[in-house]
Amino acid sequence: MIEFLSGAVTAGYLVAAGFFWRFWLKTRDRLFVAFTVAFVFFALNQALVGLFRVTTEPESLVYVLRILGFAVILAAILDKNLRSRER
């Protein structure tokens, strides 16, 4: 059952990445590329957690992907705000 739910969450992350990719194709805004990359990281994280049956976070380096995803989102938001101030 856990594997099924992990797969469903992974699919959800990939769907979200697809939506952000589509938004990027329409607007060419770097923020959407960053969100696409972040959600792909989240999907990889969830898939690896499901495949390796990771039960505790501190014992696994798989969760580094989640940290990278949040770092990408934070950097994209900061970049967007700094670019809007320059105008």
C-alpha cells in the first residue's frame, strides 16, 4: 500500500512539473523553469523513497533532493523579486 501511495505522490509531482513547464512555454519566465526543476526533484525524491523503502529521514541521503528542490524555489523567488526591483 505504501508503494502505491508513493507512486501516486510521484505522479502528482510530475503532473505539477508538467503544468509549470507548460506555463514556461507560454511566458518564458524563469520562475516557471525553476518550479519545474524543483518538482522533478520532489518526484525523484518520492520515487527513491518508495523504491528503497526509506523509513527515517536522517538515515538517508535521498532527502537531499527535497532540500535541493526547496533551494531552487527559494532562489527563483529571490531572483524574481530582485529582477522586478531593477525595472
